[in-house]
Amino acid sequence: MQINLKETAEFLKSRDKFYILTHQSPDGDTMGAGFGLCYALRSMGKSANVLCSDEFPKRYGFMYKDYGPQKFSPETIVAVDVADAKLLGSKLAQYGDYVELCIDHHVSNTGYAKRLLVYPDASAACEVLYRVLAEMGADIDKRTAECLYTGIATDTGCFKYGNTTKLAHTISAKLMEHGVDIESINRDMFDRKSKERLIAEKHILSDMEYYLDDKCTITAVTLADMESKGFSSEELEGTAGITVQPEGVQVGVLIKEKEKGKFKVSMRSASEVDVSAICAKFGGGGHVKAAGCTLEGELEDIKLKLLSGIAPSLGIDLWLA
Ligand SMILES: [Mn+2]
């Protein structure tokens, strides 16, 4: 059931003992919304923990360095930035049917939660969450503000993607009033890279393949690639944008092998092409310019399958190309 801001605020105020679920392969938005909500609830005297199927990535260490999980048995399950219960990942799958509230911005949200607050025009789940916290009159301290700012900054590619609205800037400005050090966060999120991250990016650039009149790129990263080159899948978060950097490329695909024969596909659009619609053909979804899906099988078959899904959007008949 879709609910509004006021109902969401009332719901959160009336409940306690929260487990806040984030999506697998966590990004800055799900992490920021998870910890931002957790700290805001704790500041209201409530118990709250953040859960993720994967380990919390090191790059968001500033969000959780003094976090300290609390001991309690959960009464309220909330998910943030999780468009589909499947995205909770294997370790959190047990909660999929019990999510009481989902705060999100994915137009593709499947409505698996009992209550859903989704603003498809919001730049980030953190933007929606800021509005919830404002509605609640919650105390937003510097750390909470940093979490929320990070979610908006990362989901908008540092305020340059098409989802960057006036409101995204306005809310970020409000968060700056709470003391967010935007210079250091943006440097850490966008400019500073670990050696492993640079190795991962080098792999993406060197293994990029061009298809469909050079309007589409596909880059695959297999478990063997990570093993032989020495980087982990954590380093690939946020790298899908590289696939649409070449001039003339309209759709970029990054294929990551998660386990033997199971591939996570991230698709990006640098044009009018709606990649969310393409990924939906393969059981996935997301946003118009950034979407994903999961496919199983042989890598070469998966590439072909994806190309046959992408070709019509580029006005290309795959079998003649
Ligand atoms: Mn998001």
C-alpha cells in the first residue's frame, strides 16, 4: 500500500526496535539511508540496527565507524532503497515477506512491503528519507546529515546525472547547514581511489568491447579476472558509468560474475534509451538511465541475449548488424 510522508512519519514515530535493511552490493544511497535512518531513530530513543547481506563497504566507513550494533529482537522491519525483495540478498531473504515499510525512489519498486513510500522523481532514497525526517521533526546531527548527503551525491554522480533536481540541490544545501564537509566526502566518493579500484577501472577500460555500430559497449568482469588481477567485486561499485564514457556510446553494460555462472548486469544509458525497460525484459529494473538485472548461464550467451534486448532501442536489427 502506498502511503504518504505524514503517514510514514507517524508510522516510524509509533514503532520501535527497527531492523533497517539495505540492498545487496550496497551503494552510497542504501548505506546512507540505512545509517541516516538508524541514527535519527536512535536519537529519538529508539533501538535500530542496519543490516546488509554483504559486508559494509570500506569506502563508507565514515558512516559506521562508531555505529555499534544494538542487541534486541526486531519488531519493525524497514527497507531503504530496495526496489525488490530479491535485492535484499541471500542473508536477508528471510525478511522479504515481513517488510513493514519501504522508503525508496525506484519507479520499478515491486510493492513487496506492507507500506511503501516511493518518489520516483527523487534523486535518491536519501532525498525521500530527508523529507520523512523533516516531517518527523527529527534531530539531524552532522553524522546523519553526512549519510544523507552521501546518498544524494553518489546517486546523482556528484550532481551531474539527469536525476539531479532542484530539490536534490535544496536538500543538499540544507544538509550543509548541519555541518556536512562536502569537500572531503566528494573527494572520497569521486576522486580518491584505492589501488585495487584503479586496477578494476583499468580492467574495465582494457576489456571493453564495442557492439551495435559502436553505440553499445559490454565489459565483463569474471571471478577469474578478479582473482588474476587482484581486485574484489567491492571495487566495482559505481564503475558502471565508465561503460558509457566513450564518445558515441549510448548504452553501456557491465557484467559482473557474482558466483560461478551467475552474473549481475549493470546497464547505463547516455542517451534517450530507457535501460530500465530493457532490464525489465530480463527480470530486472531500475531507473531510465541506470538499471540492472541478474542472468545465469554462459557469459557469451548472456552477452548475445543482452545485445538482442538492446539492439531494437538503438534502431538496429541485430541479425543484419
Ligand atoms: Mn538509490
